[in-house]
Amino acid sequence: MRNVLVLGAGRSSGVLVDYLLEQAASRDWHITVADRVIEAAGTAVGNHPKGTAVSADPNNEEETAALIRDADVVISMLPATWHVHVARLCLKERRHLLTASYLTPEMKALDADARAAGLLFLNECGLDPGIDHMSAKEMIDRIHDEGGSIISFESFTGGLIAPDTDPENPWRYKFTWNPRNVVLAGQQGDAEYLRDGEIVRVPYKKLFTSTTQFDVPGIGVLEGYPNRDSLRYIDVYDIPETKTIIRGTLRYKGFCSAWNVLVQLGCCDDTRQIGKISTHLDYIRSFLSNAQEPVDQALSKVIGEACDKGELECLRWSGFFDEEPIGLTSGTSAQVLEHILMKKWALKKDDRDLVVMLHRFVYESGGKQRSVQMHMTKVGTESHTAMATTVGLPLGIATRLLMEDKIDIRGVAMPVKKELYAPILHELSDRGINFIQQSA
């Protein structure tokens, strides 16, 4: 019997484990799900005869190594900081590894060793990164195969809420993935991208005012802000000829300007310790110079311009102007912000999330300039979020292909080769994750 080990049973693991158990039912496979919290692993596996839930702490290297030793393929759904540690154990035990997280220089440094051991360490095989790479590369390869060249490529993805979910929520947003990552988004360094042949760098303080609007059929107008590093994908996608490449994050219109107020105040700062404050209003006032001044006027002085009605409504709806107790005794500005937002931004049972991905290409072919826009939308269900579905399924499909010896790629890789993206996109389409294409 062949074995798959899933490390981590967090919010994005459910669909992945369901898919693997579905495949194991008709194959000589067994699926082991390991998590610090045995109840989480048990919930993921359920009573499936081909699944086992175990309690495991990644800090316990001997315990983790033993689990890896008993597996043929390892999928790390742990926080990204653990992936290289797991990869080194996989090297030692000669086991394949898959993750949905960004490929880091530390992981890339293991490429030669992984190749020598005949192992695949596949990274960026979730939603974004993941489906974005595969769908983009399929189109780019098609254009290149027809003799065309890329002039401009823009790719934006967002985890949002469905249009009919929580209609009173002016942000049109709730947490559908790690809340801490949402609060800290954009702080790793300047966003860099290429626009008309010029490198553009956007510092964090200007990130949420540097937006681009997109009209998504069936959804409406969304706005996107740039991700940290778009430039490295020129090589990843093999488009040295492009004059523009921008990858970014989508939000409903109005979100970015309201979030920018929190950024300018310093609410997202994870280094500033909050002192003795007890209420939501105390928290906001701790960033203002005049505690007696009306909050909207004081906010305007801090951010350098008047807050508009929509921005104030977002803050008011979130409870920032209320005398409600925070419920924390200590924490950084960012930790307190996350705690306050969780009170309104946690998904409820009847809420449905929405994933939107959009690509825009401008290319030259046959002496003519052409353009194409393609988009994908996925709404969550009662049992699984759209985020968990679109992160988990690509990983699951890649695992199946690897277990069936249908992948020859070895070393540290991303899903940008046709050998990987073609069968994964085909099965995603069969499961209702499709792109709609519009040419101009």
C-alpha cells in the first residue's frame, strides 16, 4: 500500500483531504493527516477506512521524520515557515514534497539535492500561487506556439465574499484565509512590477492607493493592488519580451481606500505594543494626537486628507468607534486589529466566500496587436469554502499524478510546465473551476 502524508489540518486542508480520500477509495492508497490538534485531523479524515488522523508537532523532528518515512508523498499544509524544515526531512527520507506556498530562496537552494535524490519538491501549486500560474502559462504557451509575443500581462486574484453574503457589510470582505496574513499584507517590502518597460516600486504606505480597476462579468467592478514581487515571474513565465507584468490582489471597490486609513494610522504595525487600552474606541484614539477632537476630524489630520463617507462607514461598521471591550490584555497594533476585525469578519455558517481570478493579456500576433481577458469565479458551498477548494484541489490532483507516476519532473519546481498544468487544469475544469475568455 502506498501512503500520502498531509501535515496540517487547517482551514485550507479540508477539500484536499476529501479529494485524496476519494482517490484512495479505488486505489491501494492510505491517507494520513497529522496536526497538533488531533480533533482537527480527525474532522478532516472522518470515519473513512482509507484515512488515519494522528497528533503530531512539527517541533518534534523525530516524530515528524517517522511520519515522513512511512509516506511516499508528503503535502505540507503547515505555515510556510515550516516548509524548508519539512523539505530537509524529506530529502533525508527520500520522499516527494508538495506545497501551495511561495517558492523561497531557501527552498530553491535544495534543487540540486532533490534532483540527485530523484525527488520532486513542487511549490506554488494552490490557488494564488498555483492556478494563476497554470492558467497564465497555458495561454502564454499557446500565444508563443502560434508565433506571437507578449506585450503586457496582468494577473489579479482575490478571496472575497459572494455578492449576496452579509449585504450590510460595507467592506464586502471577510477572512477566508489566515487572518494574520491579511492584516500584514504588503509589509514584506516595496511592491515591484513592470509598466511600459519601466520598473515601478510602490512603498507600503502608498500600496492601497495604487489600484487598478477591473470589470469582471457577473461580479462588477473590482479593484486590485500590486503584489510584492511581479518581476521574477518574467523568467518563470518565459516572457522576456513583455513590457508590462503586474500581479496583484483583488478587492471590492472601496475596500482599499478604507484599509488605507488603517495603514496610515499604523494599525497594521506588528512591532508597536499597545499599552493600557480597553475599548475599540480607545484603540483608534491611541493613534490620534488629540483625544478630545471628533474622531473623523482627528483621522483626517493623521492621514492627510478627509475620510470620505465610505471609509468612515467601514470603520464604524467594524466597531472602531464603539466603547466595546477589546477582549485582549496585551498585543501589538496588528494583533489587536486582527482581534477586533475577527468579531465581524469571521465567516458565519450561512456565509459564502467567492474567489475571483482575472488575467489580461496584450500580445502581438501576425503583425497585429490583440488582447484577451480571462476570468474564473468560484463560490463556496455549505461544506467547503471556495478558498479551500481552489487551494486544495490543485495540490490533490498533482499528488494523484505523482502517485500514478505521471510526472517526470524532478527537483524544486513550480507548475508551469505543460506536463503539470495541462492535466491539472483539465481536471479542475471537470470539477467546475473554469476560465471564461473574452477577446478584443
